[in-house]
Amino acid sequence: MIKKLLIANRGEIAVRIIRTCKEMGIETVAVYSPIDKDSLHVQLADEAFCVGGNKISESYLNMHNIISAAILSKCNAIHPGIGFLSENADFARKVKEYGLIFIGPSAECIEKMGNKSMAKDTMKEAGIPVVPGSCGIINDVEEGKKIAYEIGYPVLIKASAGGGGRGMRIANSEDKFEESYYTAKNEAKAAFLDDSVYLEKLILNPRHIEFQVLADNYGNIVHLGERDCSIQRRNQKLVEESPSVFLTKEKRKTMGDIAVLVAKNIGYSNAGTVEFVVSQDCSFYFIEMNTRIQVEHPVTELVTGIDLIKQQIRIASNLELNFKQDDINFKGHAIECRINAENTYDNFKPSAGTVTSLLLPGGFGVRMDTALYQGYKIPPFYDSMIGKLIVYGNTRLDAIRKMRRSLEELIIDGVDNNIEFQYLIMHHPKFIRGNFDTGFVDNLMEELVQ
Ligand code: ADP
């Protein structure tokens, strides 16, 4: 059993994990960089270790120091959270080698899904629908152009090691291919130290719909419904909701069954997310599987009543899932707005500084996952997401009304933030009607400058 757990992360997700651990009677150990020494996750954990400098390569990606901290503090498990080392197969392997439990899937599963072009090929072979594209990575411009010609423009050039929308470029025609190819490659190299890219047909005006799965070590796999994450800026999610207004009951069942099949196919265990792009004619295509907990997991928690971090810990403790697919009771509607410290009107430029005043919303069906407190100094080194506002209502309209009211209450002074921008989205007729695709935010930006 897990008695003491180290959280290899920071910010709101570290706080989120610590909260569930406390409820489960598990002691917690935080890690931090010098600039994070007064962070909420450090204050809430039972113990905390500084694991290196402020740069992420020196601390939050420092496998050696993180594992040493776990051993020194007598932890028997590590939760990697989101980002950082959460999808690093070497880390998962090392954690295990040192006799600790990794809260996540096996290193082999992480590897299989980490290379996105290989993952797609594996899924295609297993009969899962995937976006038409190259078989594996493309080796040079000429090969890329040949495949692009075959699948037809516009095409998307994607980093095989991709994540967070980086290393992804559209080529609308052959004369634009070379430029997009090298831009994608350079961005991939800078972000992932791996410049391999593959090709996919660009699905026009798609929705991004993903399924949460849970799999235990005994072959039991369930899905916890979908999340519609189509409100994105530059392929990064801004608003997520569950259920998706776009799916019929039948489509939900088909896609959910396929998500379970994806997990089964690679012998998956723990929590994971199977992502699809869905075209306007309702065809759906697997794009990738994230082998970790996701930022947007709370919307699923609110509509199912299932604590996903608790499930992750139970599964990693070798416990069997204590419910079956038919036991999952989907109820109501949940929406999450990501709250980012950024200036919407200056090209979403990240903002750092001291939170001079803070007022968090509350009331029935309102949840705010954040590590902010009044006087907290947001450092310039890390992600600009500073919180997540999640609401639950009986219907989608109830949830939208609750989100508007909660955004009105939320005050974060001292740093630029996107509260007002989220407020605009919640009032947009297309969002209210559920009539949107992944181009929604770009279109909204155009409306705003007119
Ligand atoms: P990352 O891992 O960088 O987040 P994904 O493959 O998950 O990359 O894609 C991120 C987003 O990019 C998707 O949510 C979708 O909006 C868009 N996207 C990805 N593949 C396609 C495609 N073939 N056609 C259209 N949009 C796509």
C-alpha cells in the first residue's frame, strides 16, 4: 500500500494531488525550485525538498534529485502530475528500478504512445480509425511533398514527440510545404530535442473530443465519457466541457468502446486519455493517447462523481477497479475555464508578478483548482496557467450561467489574466448554441479587432 507519496510537480496539479492524498491518509512530499519555496504545494505537503535551480531542467526535470528526495524521505511512490516528467518513459522506468511505485502506466506504454507517429501506425493496424497521413515519420521535403500530394492539401506537419500544440504547422499547398516543414522541425527540435515529423491530412473545422479511460492491472478497462476541448488557441485548450453537445448517444458509445480498445491494445494500466478529432460530418479519428492525468480531468470528476487521482493511486497500488462500465452514472454538465496569467490583448503574452488581491468564487457546484494566494509572486519560469475554474450544473445552460457568475466573482489583481476573455466566450452566441469548432478562438479574435 502507498503510505507516503512524492509529487514531482508544482502549482495547482501538485495541490490537487496532495488534497486527495490527505483524504486517503497518505503522507505527502513536495519538491520545489528556490523561487517556489513559498508555493502553496510546499506549504500543504507534509515535507518538502528543494531539488535544484529555477530552470525546469535543474529542478522539476531533475530525475536524479527527485528520486533521491523520494528515497531520503522514505516515500514508496511518486506521482508525476502533468507535463514535466509525466510522459517520460525513462523516469517511469527509473522510479521502478529504485523500488518505488510510479503512479501511471508502465514505461513500455508511455514509450508506445510517446512516439505519436508510431502510436498512430499501431492503432491503424488494430483497426482504429486514424487521420489519413504518412506511415511513420517523413525523412525529407521531397518524401513529404509526395505523401502530401497523395493525401491532398491542406496537410498538417506534426512533431512525433509533440505536445502542447508545438511543432505543428499547416501547409495549404505544395509551394508552402518546404517552409512549413522546416518551421515544424525547428520548433520540434527546440521543444523536444527531437525534430522528427509526420504528416496528417488537415481535418477542416474539426472538434476535439477525448475520452477518459481507467484501466487496472487485471485487464478491467472502463471509459468515463468524453470531454469536448474544441475551444483552443493555437492548439492549446482554453475551455473544456463534458458531455459534448456534438455527440449522439450512439456515437458516444461507439467512440467510448474504441477508446477502451485503444487502451486494451497496448496493455494499458492507470488513467489515460484517448484523443480524437471529429469532422463536421461526425467521422472521428484517433490522434493520440495521453498517458497521464489531464488538466481538464475535473469536468469528468464532476459528471461522474469519481475522483480520478484516487483511482490512479488505487490502480498503482494493484487494487482492482471497484466499478464496471455500467455502474458509471453520468449526470449533469460540467465546464472548465483555464485561467492563465497572460495579456489577451498583447498576443496572449505571459505575465508574471505579485497577486495583490485575490477573490475566489464559491457556491453550489463551483470548484476552483489553483495554487494562488494573496501576496503570491507568480514566477516567470513556468507555465502561464494559474488556475482552473470548474462548474457543474444540471444542464449545459445551468453550467454556462454558473460559469458566468463565477467569472464575475473571480478577482486576480496584480497580473494580467484571461478572465475577461473567458467571460466573452461564455456569452458568445455560438458557444451558447454549442455550434463551434477548433477555429472558434481565432474567429473570435477577428471579431474583436473589427
Ligand atoms: P499536441 O499533442 O501537441 O496537443 P495533438 O495531436 O493532440 O497535439 O493536437 C492538438 C490539436 O491540434 C487538436 O486538438 C486539434 O485541434 C488540432 N489537430 C491535430 N491534428 C489535426 C488534424 N489532423 N486536423 C485538424 N486539426 C488537428
